[in-house]
Amino acid sequence: MNLDYKRLNPKDLNNIVSPVRLFALDVLNGLSEYPKRLSSKYFYDKRGSELFQKIMELPEYYLTRCEFEILQSHKNVFGDLFSGDSFNVVELGAGDGMKTSILIENFLSRNLQFRYIPIDISETAMQTLISSMSKKFPSLNAQGVVAEYFDALKWLSSVTQQRNLVLFLGSNLGNFSKPQARVFLRGLWNTLNDGDCVLIGFDLKKDIELMLKAYNDPGGITAEFNYNLLRRVNRELGGDFEISRFRFYPSYNVFSGAIESYLVSQIEQSAFVKQVGQSFTFEAWEPIHTEYSYKYLESDIEGLAASTGYKIEMQLYDSKRYFVDSVWRVEKKETDNR
Ligand code: AVJ
């Protein structure tokens, strides 16, 4: 068994700002803007990850089950992408690894030569993932990397020659605006070689009520997931937000194609954040934007692949056609300089 993870440290990167300082800076910047905003990347502390786990089990949150069905019914196609060559399975933001396990189990049972390389910014998430994967798959060869995606990918390209299959599952790309998604995918292209593949999960545009319900469950788990952002500011940055004075409000913007989530201040109030050294005032009914979850049309996906240097190999759907796992191949020409 060879199962371990590596933590890229500041001297490997050029990241000299501590996580707490970065969080404080982002809170200062976001709450100083108009309209106010807090980034959804801060949802996932220990409590937030537990809440997201619960969200994935909600009957309303169809995304996880759809993707599970897709991977289960198409698991045999992924191992053939590199026609027998050894490869890396690089996963961006693995979460609990439930969906990835379907692929890993399939690859192991076929005796394929591969190494599993999950990348995650959260060290606790990585520890949990590595320990559960090593229990499930004693013969798995894995090397986790705790770092930002691109730092990890750059490091990876300097230490391996294998082909890469990059997994970006669960509609995680949906948190990026369409222009941000383009920048991200082109950045990914830059770290990869001609012939490498990426597998991306896209949530498709569908009945609006159905999409909205997935982000507004009646039990209030998704609301709590959003409130946890403010709780986190209180816990980690010494804030004094009165959570009950904010109302969670998700909506669907038909034009941009995103579920947009907000925390709306129900009264005029202010909150002091000790680590930021100042207070923030809210007018009654003033919103804080917390998350975008972009939904895609077929043609959006085609346009995105074409404009960032990939060829679409496969579009894999669930039986209801709510979700698509899209397999793209990196195309580099002689004239593309890396
Ligand atoms: C983890 C980003 C895919 O946008 O659907 C779930 C996060 N937010 N419910 C999504 C989320 C509210 C989720 N992603």
C-alpha cells in the first residue's frame, strides 16, 4: 500500500499570506463592495462540509444522484481513454470520494496502471478522504496534494510524465461565472499535455422550480449552509453577526443562467469583526451575495470547450437528462507554445 498526502508548503509556492489573513481580507473586500458579497469558497469548513454532505442526501438536490447514475452506467468508458498507457487520475475538490470510488474500483478491477492524485485546499478534508480510500482500496496507489488547484497542477506537471485524467465533478465549475470558467479551463489546459483528458460535471438548464428547490430545501439545510458563512466569520474572525436577523434567499436568474443565493439583512443593523478591525453596516433589506451556481445549455458546453482548446469526446447523461458528465481531450498544435 502506498497511500499518503503531501502538503505543499509556502516555500514550494509563493503563498506567504496565512489562511486566516486571507479570509479576513476577503471579508473586508467583499463586505466593502456594493452590493456586498462573501465568497462561496468559504462555505467548506468542518461544519460546512458536514452540511454539504447532508445537502447531497436531500431528495431535492438531484445533482449528486444524477452524476452517480452517470458514472455507474458509463464506468467502463473512462479506462479506455488512454488505450492502455499508464495515467494519473487527478481530482480537483474530491469531497467524500463516493463518486470517484466508482471509477477507481473499475480501474483496479481491470488492472489498469494508474495513480490517484486528489487535490484539495482543506487539510481535514484530505485526511478524511485518504483514510477512507485506503480502507476501501488497500492496493490503490495514491498521492494527495493539499494546495490551491493551479499550484498543485504546476507541481504535478514538473514531477510526472504520465497522461492525466482530470476529474472536476459535481458541478463545481458552476460556482464560476462563464468568463471565469473560461479562464479556469484555459489555465487547466496550460498545465496539461496534448491528449490529456478532463471529465467535467455540468448541471443542465431545466424546469425552474426543480432547480430552485434543489437550492431551497424545506428543512432549511441549504439555508444553514449559507448562515454558516456568517457563523464562520463570528468563530474565526471574532465577528458578532446576529444570524437570525438575516434571511436566506435563493433565486434563479434566467438570463445569466445561475441560481444566485443571498443573505438579506431584515433590519438596519451593523456587525463588528474584530480581526478585520471594523464594523459593517446594513440597511434594512440589503443583501449579501453568497453563491452562484451556473446552469448550462448544450451549446454553452460546446462553446466553452471549443474556445478553451479542447475537443469533446463524450457527453454522458443520466436517464432524466438533468446532468451531463462531459469528457474533453486537450488539443495542442505544434504552434501552441506552452
Ligand atoms: C458544490 C458548488 C456544486 O452549487 O450545487 C449546494 C454547492 N450550494 N447547495 C452547487 C451548493 C447550495 C454546489 N456545488
